[in-house]
Amino acid sequence: MSVTYVKKGKSLAELAAADAKVQDIVKNILTEIRERKDDAVREISQKFDNWNPDDFRLSDAQIAEIISTLPQRTIDDIKFAQEQVRTFAKAQLSGLRNVEIETVPGVILGHKNIPVSSVGCYIPGGRYPMVASSHMSVLTAKTAGVKHVVACTPPIKGELPAATIAAMHFGGADAIYILGGVQAMAAMAYGAVGIEPVDMIVGPGNAYVAEAKRQLFGTVGIDLLAGPTEILVIADDSADVEMCATDLLGQAEHGPTSPAVLLTSSPELAETIEAEIARQLQTLPTADLAGTAWRDYGEVILVDTDAELVQVADEIASEHVEVLTRDPQYFLDNMTNYGALFLGPETNVAYGDKVIGTNHTLPTGKAARYTGGLWVGKFIKTVTYQRVTEEASVVIGEYGSRLCELEGFMGHKEQCDLRLRRYKKEAVAPTHQ
């Protein structure tokens, strides 16, 4: 296979060093909040967000007042986007069903789908008010049937993010807190500043939020480790350089550590993308962030064939994958590792991020090798049960007794033998006193 790196991002060693620093910072913050709860949350919120109100939770009256400041067009746009997300989430939910079968006469096995009881949703807001993340987490959790949803989002430069609050409210949040970063994740997991500990925390965020979720996993469930956003644009010689550059920079603007990769079989694209990126950065309002991300994390990879495009794309396992080729269906049919596919030039990652209805909380850091993104199923526990007749208990018990003894589990064997003595017509002697 011919693979040429026309442009390379930061090395694995550099990335590992940055990750280690983040891990230590997050560990210290979590320890502080676990041990000192409210006092620590307030101190850390004041330090990082300059935010320490009497009550981090918004009252119903505050929420109503905040929503009243928004233009009706903004409210209508939020509700349109939420209807798209809700429609797709309901369709996904309809694919989940309870199961009950009789495997052998008298043995009934089944599973039930039960929503998680309480969920904490984190809505990022450091550089931008991430309004759409409210739809993706809060609304999806409520559609799944979660009874209690807590939503946290940070203030932005000391101001309340009105549109985000409206989206959390319209999405069905049962409680809204103005609280950001690692401190929000810890407060939801451990319980602090009026928040009862939740069963699960979800939502995207920066490297610190993602690391907090990783360290809190086990104390609570998580959806996935959704760190800095990623985009992979797959393009052949049918794609145009303007669209490739626009879509790469459109995701790179999320932050200075957001990887943006062009994977192409077109030498011309590989040779001209840098100049087009530079041209667009001259007028892009978010060029400071997008330009830094492209400089440090951008990559251009040149291969020969569509098959090699698929192979390299699956190795990258990117969060977002745009397919700008003659035959996008080929990639849908053959790719296996991605968070979400955007097939053809008519669509793009921004549609998925903001409005079209698929969920934008997706796996990063190669996690697409083993998980998909956030969806109603993430909020549902599939639990099993069994029911057995006396006659069937004898059949299963005889097999079980022998198999338990095979492994040396004599207490397990006695569970089986007790049922044989109770339910088998001829008596069976106990195996021990």
C-alpha cells in the first residue's frame, strides 16, 4: 500500500505528554470535590469561571425570564432542530424491543430494556455556547425514558448562555445548573451544590471534561470519551479544494487541539490544500483557533486507490468522516471505524452537529474502533431474567451439576443438586453435609 504523509500533525510522544498533564490536573480537582464537596466546587468554579452565585441551579422563574430575552426566530430554530433529533431518536428507540423465548420446554429466558433512572448531561460552553449539545443529550435521554435529567453548562464570560438554557429547558431537563468543566462532572457524580448523585454522566467537552469522565467511570456510568472534535475528509479527484478546506476548517475552529485530516487519492488536492487553507484563514473569523489546530494537528495523506482510502480511514477511526468522492456508497458499504459518515458534497458535519437529527456526541481518539456515538440505547440497560418449571429445572440441573463440578465450584453444584432433590421424582443424595 502506498501512503504518503504530505503534512503530519504532532507526534504521539507530544500528545502523550499533554495527556499526562491533563490527567494530573483532573485527578486533583476530583479529589478536592470528592472530599470537600460544595466548598471545593465553589472555589474551583470561582477560579476557572469567575462564577460563584448563591445558587448554581436556575429557578423556573429565572429560566422563563432568560427564554423571554430570545428572539422568536431563535426559539423556533431550536425547536425545529429538536424535532429532528427527537424524530430520529424515537425511530432508534422503536428498534429496541423486549425479548422472551422458551429455549427448551419449560425454560423461559428474556431481556427487558429499562431506562437509567438519573442522568447528568454536560453542555460545553467555554468558547462557544453549544446549544445543540442540549438536544443531543438532554432530549435524547428524555426520549429514552430517563426520569430525572440534570443539565449543567458553564457561564460564558460571566454571562448566562440564554439559547443553551432554552434548549436544555425545551429538551426536558428537570434541573438546570450554571456550572462548568470538571467541577460540573464531579458535582453530578459525587453530589454537590444541591445536585443529587446521578447514575450516569454524558456529553462532549474539552480534554479536561473527557478525562474527568474517564476517571469518574465506575462511580457513574458514562456514554463515551468524547474529547476534542475530529474530522476526516476523504476526497478523490472529483472533489474541489474549496469545499475540502472549508469543511476541514469548519471543525478545526472548535479548538486548538482539534485534528483535521485530508485523506485523498488526488495528488492535485494534496498539493493545493495548504494554499487554500491559508487563503480561507485570512477571512475566517475563528482563524486563531482553526489556524492553530491545522498547524499542530492537521494532516494531509495521499494514497492511490479507493480501497486504500478505506483502509487508512479505518485505521484513523475518526469521529466525523466526510466522503467527497464519486461513489460515496462504496465507503458506507466498506468502512467499519467511524463515529458518523457524511456521504457526498450535499451534506456536511455542520448539519450533523446542529440540526439534521443524528446525534453529534461521537467517539474520538480512535474509540470508533469499538463504540458508536450517543443514542437512546446508551440510556437503556438491557437486563435479563429467567423462569423455569420444575421439570425443566431437573433437566438443566443435571447438566449444571456436572459442569459446576468440572470447574470445582462445589457450592454452585449444590445449588443444582438441591433442585434435583426437590423436583426429581427419584431422590438424589446430597453431595455434602
